[in-house]
Amino acid sequence: MTTQSQSSTSMFPRPFAATLSVVLLLVLASTAPAQTLNVLHSFSGGKDGSQPVSGMTMDKAGNLYGTTSAGGSGYGTVFKLTHKGSAWILDPLYSFLGSNDGAGPVATPVAGTNGIIYGSTAAGGGGSCAKIYEYSGCGTVFSLKPPLTACKTALCPWTETVLYRFSGFSDGAYPLGQLLFDQSGDIFGTTADYLQFVSEGTVYELTPSGGGWSKSIAHRFSGSDGQYPVAGVISDQSGNLYGTTYNGGASGYGAVYQLTRSGSSWSEKVLYSFQNGSDGANVSAGLVFDNAGNLYGATTTGGSGGGGTVFQLAPSGGGWTLNVLYSFAGSAGPASSLVMDTAGNRYGATLQDGANAMGNIFKLSPSGGGWNYTDLYDFTGGSDGANPFGSLLVDAGGNLYGTTEAGGAGGFGVIFELTP
């Protein structure tokens, strides 16, 4: 984890037959309409945690769930944020101890059935991996189960179960991306494998088996097909998986890939390799589909402005065509996946772009065959926060929720809401 004196420059690593048609679509920049940013919680660096770098998940009751990469008992937390009247109350559900239970959760948690929360930790769990985020261990996949009876105290810890502990090397290490459940209940995720020297990352599958979970490798990256998959994977209606890698590909600047199941095995196809030109470079963000089957994502660096890009990959003649929707000016653009509302607008956050180089929240709206860019909010690095790593969350009312790694009252990050 970074300290307050360190600067955030990239999501990864810290302490640690596609047709190319890069087309800059017409983008009309606009000033932000009236937006209100509310800080729902400012982390203290104590039991509530510090340095949240993940996005958040909302349950049907409107409660928010997220993680902090540090704080708590010293190795990060999972928290719940509940709306009570006009206030939001943060409840730390679990504090990691840095041993077999895991350390340093950096992925957005996933809400499962029966109120169970699933997630991963970048480190902890054992194994002889090099330290990442100053934590030992190769990482875990875990679940958190709520108490069986109603909690009668202010703090109500949940029960953690480790579903899998990575051992490093050929097994994989450092699961950083969000988990994905398929229709059969299998879990898919990625390991970055940074500094392991055996592979350049993996896509893995966890299958329920005999009351536990069995693990298999869907794909092991070699470098030319991608390197260091930081984000998780998404799935189409046919069960094909899609994801991104931070480095690697044909030119070494990251790639977009597809995995197709054939029987018990998977085959990989590189849909696009970034060139570090106007197309961008270094993909920390995952992907999202639209209703037409187009993929959308973002690069953290590169592009015509040097501060990253937002891109579209459109199916075309048996391949995929890359269109650049927007190029940022700054030092570090989006590090997390875009989100879409029901009107087809895309929202995201940059890490160090914006008017104050502390990150901003933006909106891209379809407009006459192009895209209209709106800067919704620029972080100042003060009480409002700084450096939003994690993905945004948009609710039915168009409100946006997210976290910042730094800033806030104590400099340990905030949870915010941006209202129209």
C-alpha cells in the first residue's frame, strides 16, 4: 500500500486477428452540470480501515459493501455501509489478520445468495510469494457469512471461510480482480502472478466439490498473449469469457482477450493488442458489454493526451475494431471498469487526471454518432478525497457511489456519493 507521502501513479504493480482501426470519434467536451458530492464516510485508518481501492456492491436493500486494503487489524477490512435516515453508518464486517485468512483485499466484493459476500485478497493465505502491498502470502478467495441471529451490538462481525489459498508459481498468485459467478455456480477470477517467473498470470475456475472447492486453470498467459491480468473477467450469453491484461500482447502494452470453452478446456484469442499510441496503454480496467455486443474499457496511460483512453471494441467481419472514444490529458487515467446507466451513458473515474491531478469522475453520452464527454467532478485531495481507484456504482436514481484511496479528513480515503 502506499503511504500518504507516496504518489499513486498506477494500479499495478505498486510496492509491488483483430483489425486495427483506431478511430477518434467526435467528442464534444462539456462543462459539468450541477453535481453534489457527499462524503458518506471518511476513513480513520483504525478499525474502520484505510486506503480503499475497490469499488462497491449494493444489495437489494440499498446497503453498500466494499473493502479497504489496509487498516482494521492491520491487513484490510470488508465493510458494510447502511443508510439510516439521513446518515450512513459503516460497520466493519471483517478485519483480516494477515495469515491464513488473507491480507490486502483490493477487489470489489460480490454479493451471493443468502446474504453471503465473496471476494479475494491480494496476499496472505500462505505460500512463498514475494511481498505485494508490503504483505506476505500469495492470496486467497474467501466468503463472508452474516450471523445466524440478529446482531445486538454496534459491531457485528461476520464469519469468514477461505475457499482457496494460492501457493504461487504454477498455481498462481495475487488475485486482484473482481470474481465472476457463472450460471452453474462456478467462480472465475484472475491472478496477476507478478514476480513469480513461472507464468505471466492466469484465469482460474473454482468449482463446488464435496463441500469445498476444486481449482483449475482456464488459461495461463505467456506474455505475447497478455501479461498481468489485473482486472477480472466478464461473460457473454454463450459463456465466453473476456478480460484485459495490464502488459503483454503483441507490443507489450496490454491486451484484450477472449476465452472460449471447448469441453473441459478453454482456448484463448487476443482481440486487440495496445500499441501505446493514440489507442492507449496499460489496461487496469475490466470490460463491460452493451446490448449490441460491443465491449468498452479504458487504459490508464497513453492516448493522444497521455493520460489514458476510453475505448470501444466492436465485432467486425470476424474480428474486432478498436475505436477510441476519449483521450485524457494527465498522468494516470481510469484504473477501473466503466459502468453504464439505463440511458446508455458510460461513467468512470480517473486516477490522477482532472483539473487538480487528483482524479475526476466523468460521463460519456452517445451524441449524434459520437460521444459527449462531461467532467462531473474534480477531486481536490482535501476532505473530498483523492485518487479513485475502484469502479463506480450507479443506482436506479442515477446517483454514483465510489471510493478514493487517499484524501479525506485523515488522508486515509473516503466513500462518496455524487448526486445529479
